[in-house]
Amino acid sequence: YTYISVRDSGSSDPDSDAVSENRDTAKRLIERYFRQLTEGCGNTNCTNEMCASCHEFRPLDNNSAAAKALELFKMNAELCDYHPSISHTIGGNTETDNKMSNKDPCSPTEDFSDVRYLTEDTLCLILKFCEEQGNYNVLARVIGRVFSNAEALMKSFRKDNPNTNPDLGEENHGTSATSSSATTPEENPHKVFDPNEVTVDVNAIRRVYDKLLCIEQVENVLVNAMTYLTPNVELDLEYLDVYESNPDYLNIFIIVMENSNLHSPEYLEVALPQFCKAMSKLPVAALARLARLWSGFGLPHIRRMMETFQQLITFTVVSNEYDSDNLVNDDETVVAATQCLKIVFYASILGGELDREHNEEEEEDSDSDELTLHELLGEERLYKTGPPVDPLENELCIRSVDSRKPLIPFEDFVNDSLNDVVEMDKDFTFFKVNAETKFSFQSCPFILNIVTKNQGLYYDNRIRMYSERRLTALYSMVQGQQPNPYLKLKVRRDHIIDDALVRLEMISMENPSDLKKQLFVEFEGEQGVDEGGVSKEFFQLVLEEIFNPDIGMFTYDDESKLFWFNSSSLENEAQYSLIGIVLGLAIYNNCILDVHFPMVVYRKLLGKKGTYLDLSDSHPVLYQSLKGILQHDGNVKDDMMLTFQISHTDLFGNPVLYDLKEHGEQIPVTEENRQEFVDLFADYILNKSVERQFKAFKKGFLMVTNESPLKHLFRPEEVELLICGSRKLDFEALEKTTDYDGGYNRETQVIKDFWEIIHSFGDEQRRLFLQFTTGTDRAPVGGLGKLKMIIAKNGSDTDRLPTSHTCFNALLLPEYSSKEKLRERLLKAITYGKGFGML
């Protein structure tokens, strides 16, 4: 296209206006050739072999037609005169229109053929005329002509039009418009472009749609016009870079998206999929403008857009069958609709409660000039540090973690139908290796539920484990040493902290990459082989010791039942780093921990600082006190008698004074500075007072997770779910998914008795049973229905207790003679059972 423009300009250094004029002329000619090749000229007796209306013409797809149009333009080939057919282009009735026009063929006001674009007043005039005539064919013809033409639609409903009528009352219809044709809105060449401003009048568009969408004939025209419009728009964006030359091109998408009927079946088949494909071709700057604009539209409008794209995704997914050979990632409609949904997702964040300011300082990794073994093996793309930053996120300068409360809850953006058909092993490969050529839904993680995202994280972790195992084997061959493919920890139960933390500290200092190996735990003096269950108990015992109040590393809040970092702890930073390593290892090895941290810990791990709002769950009593200061109606200075000097108690109960500002004891808290006082107080409690401890804790956590997509895929509440699991225990779901072995089945009497006993247990007994059988008292991500438990027959009636293989979530249950005996034996086993041995 650049070549064509320069050739036509006739000069190597043309005047900018002449270049622009030649470019527009070339664009219009190419469009006419493309339309001639795809739609035809409308003349049923056409003899032009390069026209779709010719009987000898062979149909072309859009891509071939686009290439052919460029070729015909260069050849200056024949162009047919255009003979539009109303019934073909806009769904009208040709015969009826002819009868109508025969009434007064010389009257321009009866066909409105000179309307080149629409204003609200012009449309009201046409609408009033059609109501007087008793049919809407003229309106349908004008709507079809304007809404099927990108140039005409782009110029319609402008803010700067002097005849825009804010009142659509019947008495005002057409009164302010002196002609059926308005003048094209003039552009001001000296006006500075504001990316956040648009020239289209959104309120006028909404009033117009309210009138149009109640007319069935016009709605059919809108569907057909959109079907005709969008392929041309897609070509404009993909090959002609129209947005860069005219940012008002965005008006087309703003106008179309205000149609509140886009979710209806008439649009879902063809029109809306094509429109989404065209929208996905917009440059990032245009997508960002849309997100900013929509963020100010309010919840009802943003929710309607979200539901429109979600409905298209669901409709397309349920209407097709996908497998490993026909991936949903290759479905252009689903991919385009997901990319459009991303715009609404960020609009929801921008329109909600945001916190862009309070960010933790990121520690940059020092790049080494030395080649790694991954690079030597050509595998660096698989093991690169983290995923690339999303371009739209970067353009808007926001992250999902910045959102305190979006307009639309995050959960509403998850599409369950899509999650059911995504092949996460293939999607992961696209995400890590083929991101430039293949679409991965992990690039739009908002649409995935936590179960699906956890699968992606699982694949990432396993590949890293296998990689470290392979590298270990290679190094061992070179150095002639015995390979050590696992992260092995041998510990004593009565010295678990000393053994485990000292060993982990040595590894983290000498060879941190060993932390990426698969964990293998052995308890000294016990014969259990770690297939997952031994690691589960190891993590549980370590955390019981670490969070023991006697150690003093954490403080416990009796009201919230949560732990927080002890700002006056005597433990060194290495101890906190090791706790971070333990949490990272739990995620890396897919283990659930019984950890009780407030949500602010997970927000800080993902790069946000704690603020006043975070105190509500971490320090609820303090939060209520500070809230009282902010809401106090009286004289804060005289009633509260507070200064910018605060006090708290240390580990030994001694008071510690701290100035929130320099000379804080001399600065009283007043109505004017109380918000500053509250913000500084919260910053001290959540950030500054525990900076040393938390920085070490985060460092240890990142030693294990820094290269994983954790930060990209998961929000803080989801990270908590990954580490801690869910406390919601649905044993009905567990019963439905449990398998049986050794002669048991669902109808066996002892199995029926077993489930009746389980359902009669209280919460504490259920948690003990879950701990006994699986090694943890929490449900995995996705709930107990995702836990594959096995109940196997372990002999006939006996006095032996039930046993379990926590590695495999297997319960070995003898066939007891009575329900009472089963209950007594089971309770004793889950209450006193601890340790590992060979049976």
C-alpha cells in the first residue's frame, strides 16, 4: 500500500496533503475492486469477468479477493458501475420501495438518497417521514447504506454536529433539521489528539438505538449491514493501517457495540463473529482507548458487553466438537471473542476501585553473560523467566492485582464451557513456545477457572522438575559423580525444624536450582516411601513448629484467627527466607498447607504494599479504631488527642514509640490530616515495621517460584487457594467420585454404612478423617470432587484398625461385621493415627 501511494504521488518528496489525498483515492479504488470481487455490481447481465455478478466469475474467499483487488488496481482494470439491490444489501422489499418512490419520483425528501452519514436529527426526520407513510422501507435503505459503509458510519453521530437534538420527544422530531442531508463534520487540523476522547456522541447513539431496535425490519437490516461491513473493516485494519491515519475509525466499534441486541441469535451466527475478528485487529492503542471509554459507561453497559462476548464464546463452543486434532485454540471466533472480552475485563478494572500506587519494589535479577545449559541445548524459551507482559495491560499501566473491587466480579469473566474443552497440555506449549504463532488462553487468564489454571501451573512445574533431573544427569556424566535427581530431605520427627531448615538453607546458598527438583522426604527410622503423602506430613509438621507462638516468629490474632509477622522477632532473616521456601515448595510440589495468613500477605507476594483497607482482616481491632477516626463527626484534635507518634509493644511486652512523621509527637491529628495519619499508620504496621522479615520471606518464596507463571495467572485470593486449599468440604461430591477396589462397590453394605457414618460426623471429625486418608484436612483446588479417593477391601471382619496410603488417597477398610464396630474402629484410627510404616 505504501508503494501504491508513493507511485501515485508522482514525486519522491510530495506535499503531505497530496499524499494523503492520493492514499485516500487509492484506498477507495481498492475497496471498490474488493467489493466488486466479493459482492458484485448488482447487474444481473454483467459481462465483466472480474465481477462477482458475472455468470462466468469464480467466487473468491476474502484473502484471495483482497490480493486480487490490489492486482486489479495496479492494472487499472475495468470497474463496474454499482447497482445496489435493496433486497440483497439491506433486506428490504424492492417492489414496495418502487411503488413508494413512484408517488413522487422527483422529491428528494422521499428517498433521502443524499444522506451520506447520520445524525440524531436526520434519523428522527426519516423516522417521522416513515411513520407518516406507514412503512419503514426508506429508513431501512438509509440505515443499510450507512451502517454497511465504514466511512459513512465513522462520520455519523458526531459530538461536534450542531444539529444534535438531546430530546427525542415526538414534538421535536425533525424540527431542528433543515435538510435530510447534513454536512460532513469538519476536522480541525490544529486540534491536539487526546487518546481518551472520542468524537462520537454515545448518548445520541443510545437514544437512536432505542428507537430503531423496536422496528423489526430495521433490526434485520442492521444484522445484514453488520455482516457486509465487518469484512471490509477487518481488511482496512489488517492491510491499510486506517486507525493510525484516522483515530476516528474507532467510532465504528463504539457505535456497533451500543447495539443492545448483539447477543441475539440473529447476530451470533455470522455478524458478531466477523465483528469480533475485526475488533481483534485494532492496534493496542485503540484497544486501550476502548477500555478507558467503556470504563466510564457504568455497570449495566459493561455487563451487557461482557455477556455479549461470553454468549458468543459459549454458543460457539457448544455448537462445535473439539479434540486434540481440532483444538478450541484454532477456532477464530472463540479466540477473537476472548480477545474482545479482554477489553471489557480491563474496562471493569478501570471503572472499579483501583490501587495503582502502593507497589513493592521489584528486585531485578542480575543477568549473566555466561550461557546456561538450557541455552546451549536450545531450550531457553521453555525456561525463560516468567511470561511476557500483556501489551494491553502495559498500555493501560494496570494489572489485575491493582484492582481492589472491579465493576464486574472476576468470577463472572470465567467461561465454564470453554474451560471444559481447553487442552491445557497443548495450550501450555502455545503459551511457552509458540506465543507468536498460536493463541493460548493463558494469555487471557481471566477466562480460565482456578482448576484449569492450576493444570497449566502443574505442567510448568513438572517440566522444570524433569529439566533439572536431566541437567543433573548431564552434569553427573561430565563430572563422574552419582546423579541426585531429587531434592532429598532426611529429617527426624523430634528435630524436624533443625534438620529441614538447615538443609534447605545450605541448598539455597550453594545451589538454589536444586529447589526446582521434585521433593523427596524421608523420616528417619520410618519405612514410608514418599509418593506424596510423606511430603504432606512433612509440611504440616514444619508449619506446626514454625507457627508455634513460643518461637515468636509470628503473632496470632484471636479475633481473626490469623498469623502476622512479629516485628520484634529475634530470629534472623534466614529463618524467614526458609519459611518462604517452604511455601514455594508446597506450590511447586502440589501440596496443600494449613497456613493462616491474611490476604495482604498474598497481595504483597504479588507485588502490592499493604494499605489501610488490608487491616480489616489482618488487624480487625486496629482497623475499626482507625475507621472511627475517619468517620468521627466531632473535633478530632480535642476529642481524640492523638499525634503522629504511635506506640506498640515488643516481644517482651515493652512499649515502643515510633514517629510516623519527623517530630511526630508535636503534630496533632486533625480533621485535615487524619487520612494521612491513617495511611501512615497502616503503612507502618503492614510494611515498614515488618520490612526485614517480609523481604526475607518473599525472597525465599521467589527462589522457588520466580520463573513460574504464578504471578501472571493467579490473583492473590487464588494464590491463597493454591497454598491452603479450600476449607469448604463437600463430602457429597467426594462420595460421588470415590472409586472402590478389592471386591467393594457402592452397594456393599459396609460401604453404605461407611458413608452414613461420615455424613453423621461433625466438622472436626470430618477434617480428621480427611487428614488420615489424604494427608491434609483441606480440599484441593476445585473441591473434594477433584479428589480421587479409593476405598479398598482389607480382609474380612477383624479387630484391626483401618489404614491408609496418603500418597494415593487410599483407605484400606476391613469388612467389619457391624456398623457400630466400623464407627468405633474408624474413630480410633483417625484420632490417634500418625506416622508411616510398611504393613
